[in-house]
Amino acid sequence: MAKAIEQLLVLQACDQDIQRLRRETDDIPRRKQQIESRLAAQQESLAHAEHVLLEKQARIKNLEGDIESARNQIQKFRDQQLQIKTNDGYKALEKEIATAQSVIRKLEDQELEAMEAVEAAKAEVADCRAALAKEQVRVDEEVKVFLARSEGLGGELQAKEEERRALAAEIEPAWLARYERLFAKQGDAAIALVEHGTCGSCHMKLSPAQVVDARKADTLTLCDFCGRMLYLGS
Ligand SMILES: [Zn+2]
């Protein structure tokens, strides 16, 4: 294997590390948002539960208002009864009162149901609050770990870039330039290991002549298919 290829392989490993670190750095806002969005989902559940509770409480208020006006109505009928002169008129009012009383009974039943619904809604709100508090602790912890990692990334990247500069300085410029063009074009690797007569990157079958060439120390052999620099393992 050519010495230059050996050096380039070390450089490539370094470049791949740099690439990984850069991707991780670029991914920070998205991942942070992903962690925090879990909190948003819990907050939404709580807001919904609170809204339901308010609705149920408003329902009780409405029912109480209806009961109150039915009672007032009955009182009016009774007042009218005191002034009424005829027996039929009195009986007609008696009937109205009975109807109003039956309405009140129905409203009171509904009020009982509504009170039960309020209790259930209160329990739901409490559950949501507890779940949110729990998630908040988890998210805070994760964000803390994540931010520490993010801070570390900058230093790690800087160290790798320095390492790369030192490695690149040792490599013959023509080979280095070739490698850099290929790495930029391929995006992941510029050098491929020949395995069982195939290119280790694109997995295409190489010609025997290419395999022989790849063994030579002084020449550069490119894969006919993907264009990567080929080398044979020692
Ligand atoms: Zn290839």
C-alpha cells in the first residue's frame, strides 16, 4: 500500500470524525426542540383538562340559575293563588306549580351528575399537573446533559480540526488535493478498501488489472464505478 494512502486513511478517519461532530452540532436546535416538545404535549393536556373543568363548573352554575328561576316561578304562582277567586283558577295554578317542581327535580338530578363530572375533571387536572411536573424534571435533566454535550462538541471539533491540519501538512499536496476533491464529491469517504475483488464502498466488481494496480505502492488507482481511491489491506 502506498504510504500516501496510509496517511490519507488516517486523514479520512479524522475527516469522518469532523463530519460526525459537525452534523451533531447542526442537529442541536432540532434535538433540543424535540426534548422540549414533550413538555409542550403535557402542557397541552393540562390546558385541555383545565378547560373541561371550567366547562363543567359553568354547567353547575347554569343549572343553579335554572333551579333558582323555577323556584321564583313557584313563589309567583303561590302569590297568585292567594289572590285568585275561582276554584278552577286555583287548580290551574296548582298544576303549574307541580310542573315547575318536577322541572326542579330533574334539574337537581342533573346538578348531581354535573357535580360528579366536576370531581372527575378535578382529578384529571391533578393527574395532568403531576404528569407535567414529572416530565418537567425529566426534560430539565435531559436538557442539562444535552447542553453539557453541546458545549463539549465545540472543543472536540476544534481539537479534531487541529489534528487534521497536522495530518494534512504531512501529505504530498497532489494526493491531498485529489483526496479532498473526492471526499467532497462522495460526501462520506474518498478511499475504499478492495474486498474480494470488489470496491468496498460501491461494492462493484473490479477488473483484475485494477486489483493489481491497487496493490502498487506508487500509483493511484481509482474505482471505475464510484471514482474512489482504491487500496488493498496489508
Ligand atoms: Zn467503487
